[in-house]
Amino acid sequence: MHGRALLTDRGAVHGRALLTDRGAVHGRALLTDRGAVHGRASLTDRGAVHGPASLTDRGAVHGRARRADRSSNENSTLAEILTRMAKIITVAAYKGGVGKTTLALELAYLLDAPLIDLDWDKGGATRRWGYKAGESSPLLDALAHDKTPRPRKGRRKPDLVAGDEDFGEVQPDPDAMSHALEKWAAEWGRPYVVVDTHPGGLPSTHGAMAAASVVVTPAVLATGELDGLEGLLERAADYPLLVVPNKVQRVPDANLLRRLQNLVARYEVPVGPVVSEHRRLPRRSARMAISAFDPVPKAWARYAEELVSVASAVRSYGDA
């Protein structure tokens, strides 16, 4: 209980403070850089600046009408564009074994999002989803021919763009990967798209991170896993990160907990809801999302609630 109190009082609360200070502000900064400021600059250049000139030259009434119409049209267009833009949620870690793929599968289901599997290991989302070995890869085909793949429909699991064991050898550079993901997300027209990545700082992983509205990074309280988290933070602290403490024991190690707290404080990254350790999870073989149970079995109730909290944090990331 003492460990959980530490995590709640110092980790989660501090994380929320960071989310307020950096997550929300950073979210606004992104909007400012890509939308709001440019939108306002456009209104200023075309509406406010030229508007007064037309008031002087052509009459106050007509100038105001033209300025109002132009500003209204530009604001509507900007709002429509922002509304239509899909949010890409990338799940990334520099170290394997932190629960990245499980979290990606569950988040994709909860967000009603297609899941793109960029992890070519056999234990990845594609195999867990139930995709049959030997089937043609829509991922490789889409990248080779510059087209948008069609996700395979899932029942009680997310729709899937299956990965391929050969992807590691042909993965595109970060810019090409980012461009492809943004194009697919726009053409699918879904509110969210979730991307699972291969562990490590690879070109496809960094491309997926660059395209993301939120980069969910599971953090396990273990020495090697925190080393991996530190490596990611050193290289990618400017990305829209959300660190999710995962597989947290009932009484976590105090030294490892302090190290996690120090890392998120040093790099000023927000911390999401805690996901507890569930010892039955590694033995689970069912090819469906735990979140898809209705009702959720008592044995999985707590885990399902924690996943819902993480999905809620992803939805609200960057909100003022």
C-alpha cells in the first residue's frame, strides 16, 4: 500500500501536473503552429489589414460585410479541417517486453480505431489478432505501390493492417513512413488510428512517432526497461509523449519508482493512468480484446477499468 500511495501521491499527481503544464500547453502549441496561428495570420493579413483599407476606400458598410464574410468562411474551413483530421496514436518503446502490443490492441479497440502493425516479430499484434501465416501483407503492398491498405475487419478486436516479417528489411525512412500513415488516416476517415511499432529507435518507429498526435510509451518499473525509457526520452522528449506506467506491482520498488519520477520530471513529459500487473495476462491465448467483454469477467474488471482510463487520457491529451 505504501508503494501505491507513493505512485498515486507523487507519480500520478505529478504526472497530471506535468500534463497540465506541458501536455495541454504542448497540445495548444501544436494547434497554434499548424492551425490556429496560421488561421489567425490569414485572417489578419486578409481580413483585418485589408478590411480597414476597403472601409476607407469603398465604404464602411461594404468593407465590414466583405471582412465578416471572408473571416467567417476561413474560420469555418479551418474548423472543418481540424474536425476531419484523424488522430494517430503511436505506441512506442525502445525496449521490448513492456506490454506495448497488448496496450496497442486494447487502445485500438476502445478508440474504435484501425490498428497498423509495424512490428515484424512473431509475437506482435498480427499473430495475436489471429492473422494466418503466409497470407499476403497489405502493409508491404501499400508501401510498395503507394496506395492505402484496407484494414481487415475484426470481431471483438480492432480492425487490422497486418504486419509482415520482411518489413524490417524494407521499412521506409521516417519521412516516408510518416507521410504514408497520415495519408492512410486521412483516406480512412476514422477519428483515430493506432500504430504499434517495433521496439527500438528505428526509422519506421520514428516516422510513426512524427505522425502521431499522441505517442503512448509504456513504462515498466525494472532497471533495463527504465534504461530503455530513458533512451527514448533523450531522443524524443519533444514528441507528444504520454508515459503510461505499466505492469505496476501492488507494492512497487521504491528506488525504481523514484527513478521513473525523476525521468518524467527531468524531461517534463506527462504521465498517464497506471496499469497494474495482471499475472494472468501473459498466459492468455484468446484472440479478442479484454475490453470487448460484455460484461467484463470479474477477474479482468480492474484491468479493463484501467485500460478505459488510459483511452480517456489519450482522447483528452492536449486539451486545455
